[in-house]
Amino acid sequence: MSDLDDLYQEVILDHNKSPRNYRVIADANRKAEGYNPLCGDHVTVYVHLEDGVIRDVSFQGSGCAISKASASMMTAELKGKSEAAAEELFENVHKMLTGAADDGGEKVGKLKILSGVCKFPARVKCASLAWHTVNAALHGDNQPATTE
Amino acid sequence: MKAVSHLAESCNAAGSFDVQRVREDFPILKLKVHGKPLVYLDNGATGQKPQCVIDALNAYYSAENSNIHRGVHYLSERATAAYEAAREKIRGFINARSDKEIIFVRGTTEAINLVAQCYGRGSLRAGDEIIVSAMEHHSNIVPWQILCEQIGARLRVIPINHDGELVLEEYHRLFNSRTKLLSITHVSNALGTVVPVKEMIATAHEHGVPVLLDGAQAVPHLRIDVQDLDCDFYAFSGHKLFGPTGVGVLYGRAELLEKMPPYQGGGDMISLVTFEKTHYNVLPYKFEAGTPHIAGGIGLGAAIDYLSALNWGQIAAHEHKLLSYATERLADIDGLRIIGTAKEKAGVLSFVLENVHAHDVGTILDQEGVAVRAGHHCAMPVMQRFGVPATTRASFAFYNTIEEVDALARAIYRVRKVFG
């Protein structure tokens, strides 16, 4: 498979076309906005957190296929996870996207499909934007998250 | 220089423009990217460098390197002469009256910031108005916003129509007794629109308002004559003009420059320093504190030598052919919308593909060896105006070919295939 096919796999194209959890959560008690100042992509992540568990998580915004698919897959993956587990996943996804995972990204489950991104340095920030944003939401940061 | 005579030959007045011969002057154009020949269509971001510019940098550092305007030794005299010769070449290139009107800066951005701070803070007051347009690059918006915050002035914006042209009736209505400056682009970096600056300058001058032109995207495509345009300031970057990065030019009308305070304090910009009082140097040195980018200035001079040997009539015809052909080819692609359809355009073809973000287009094009810019082009208000988050921009230079436009079109079909 070429690098390009690796990047734009069917699953990624599908999440781009029909993003999961692309909506506002009316009773969200955590919310953060993320910007990529380099390209103008932006995303808003909504979280409903109860007893330290992510009961619901969603996103809205505009960006490329990689950022949209990454955000969509992230919401599907985070639902039902504890804050601590979400944080651990964030760390592992970040390592995988930047090519720093020593196990090639085995710890991230289905999200391994995003590992092709690390061969495209210019696109790593697209894939990590939603993750930085959810991280900011969970930490209750008031500042918008950026990829810088 | 070899490259120049070579070009002069390929640009004989009688013959047509020989693009293949010109391409031989640019070593980078022989590169392969991801196994495919490089198709460089990101000239709006920066131009490639002809061998003679690369050689000039090499020659300077190999045989002339020294600090300028101070040493009495051989090398310093050589370096000073070469740097000042470059200033004179630039003067001739834009037809300024005097080389004291040519100020070396880092680039267009610094040139505009210099005018905002030195002219703006000196001559504008609270409540005064500065006119810019809706198609400006951020570097012709933010320096004015900073100035407005500092002194309590206000920005007024000339709107653009759906083709990406300035709405001139609205422009005329913006003038009032508080209008103190007009700062607009000559050619839009995001849309390619050539702005009718000469007429607009005449209008501004009728109201006694001085004018700055952002020429970053204009200088690689149009012959610039600052006296004919009658502008008060003209800013451009060396690197978009096929010279080195880190060097650019501010042209300013001498009467205005004389009245302006210095930009930065330091060496070279003074004539006498005591702790009681410092006397500033004469133009243009008053605005050139510190050791400048000497090699860059000399390299820009070499780029201008190269460009001056070209037949600009033939270049204009060649670039016009490239842009019309590219516009036709791309308009044929399903779901492709061209952003920026002004009657007068230069060098730029911006577009969006239905259901595909510009970044994804850029990445797939790159895999085909085609280099374009994807994003908001530092012109977020333009993106807002057209209701798109980003565009893909192909921008041309005289060394691009019809075959490269075909390669661009083929690569866009590949994008369509990936995204179904």
C-alpha cells in the first residue's frame, strides 16, 4: 500500500463523509474550542462528564478529512471511558501520530488506522487537533486549544 | 553573467518566449519529488532562484564578505560597493527618482510595519481613518490594527464583489476629512486580482491622502514604475522576485521619508551620538539600523539583473496563456469552483473542490509532485467573504509550462478518485 492509500483508508474516508457524534450536546458540562492557526481549522468538542466518566462526547467544526475523521473516531472511542483512561489514550495517540510510539501504536486499538499520518509531518496537527481540544475540555481550560 | 546572456538570447524580440531554455537557469526545477518531476506552482509563496542568484551569494561569501559602510579595508569597500550597486539596480527596476528612496528591509511585512509605525504614529491622530481593502494579506491589516490601538485611529474597509474585484463606488464613499492613509494590495495573493491602483491613487490624492501599495504579488508579474503609479510608498519582498529570503524593499517618496522618525535605533542610522543628543543619518540609512542582510541585498540585485534581461512583453503573454489555459482546464473538472474571477488577474488560480478540504487536495497533489498552497493564504477575511474555510492555490511564474498545468489537472482528477 502506498503512503497515500495508507493515509486515506476507506475507514477514514467514511468517517469524513459521515462523521459520528457530529452534534451539540445540550447538557454538556465540559466544552472547548480548538484552532489550528496554521490552516484555520477549528473544532468545538462537547463532553458530558459524570462521576469521572465520559457519558457523552461530540464535536462540530470545519477541517480536512484527516481532522474530521480523527475527531469522529475519537468521540466513538472516548464514550464510556474514565477521565484517566481518556488521558492515557490521548498520550498514546499523540505518540503514534508523531511516530514516537515504540510499539507502533498497539495501545490505541482501532485508532491505529490513523498511524499513516506520521509519514505526513504537515498533517500531524490535523489529526491531533481534536485530541488537544478534548484534553483542554477535560482539564477545564478556558483558553482555546491550539496545535502550536 | 552566463545566465543573463543566455536569457537575452532566448528572449529575442522577434521570437516567442522559450520557456524550456529559461527553465535551465533554475536548478531546482530539475528535482524529482516522490519519484515524479517537480511541478512547482507555489510561486505566490516564494519564487525559485536562478543559478545567477545562487552564484552571487556564493561569490559574495567567497570573495567579498565584510561589513559595510564602516571598514576602510579592501573587502569592506568591495562589499559596500556591491550592496549600494544593488540598491541602484532596485531603483532602476521600479523607476524611483533617487536611491535614497530605496530602503532595505526584511520583506514586505517589515516595510508595511515601518510605515505604520514611523509615518502612522507621526502623522495620524485619534479619530483618523485608514482605508484598506477586504482582499488584504494579514500583513496589510494587522500593522494598521496595531497602529489604530496605539493612537485611537480607525480602519475602513473597501468591500469586494463576487468576482473578487474591489467595489470602487464604495471606495469613493469611504473618503472624508478624517481619511489619512490608503494602504492596498497591488495584486491579491489569494485571488490574483490586479487592482486598478493608478486610478485609486489619483482619487486618494484628490483628497490629499497618501497611498501605500503592497506589491509583494505584483513585482514578479508586472513592470512597476512608482513615478507613473504616483504612489507614496511601495513595499515588496526579494524572495518572491526570485531573490533570497530575508531581504525586501520599501520605496518611499523622499519628502515623506524625510519627515518620518527613524524605525529602529542602532548603528549605521546615526551621524553623531552623544548622551545628550543623537543626530540621525541621511536617507536611506536613517531607516537601516544595524548590519543588514548584505548578501541578500546583493542577491536581489542579481535577480533584478536576470529579470531585466527578460522580454517582459513575452513573459506577460506567456503567463496570460498559462493562466487562461489553467482556468479552462480546471473549470472542466466536476465540483471544482474557482475563487477569484476578476477580469484582470495575474499569476494565481485559487479553487475549492466540492466535499474535499484544501489540505487533502494539497497532500494528494504533493504525492504527484505538484507543489501548491492549501489554506487561508494569510487572508482569512477573503475566505470569510467567499464562505470557504480554505482554498487550494496554484500560483504561476514565467518558468511554468502548459505541460505543468496538465500535470496539475491530472493530479486533481486523482484527488477526485481518492474521495470518490
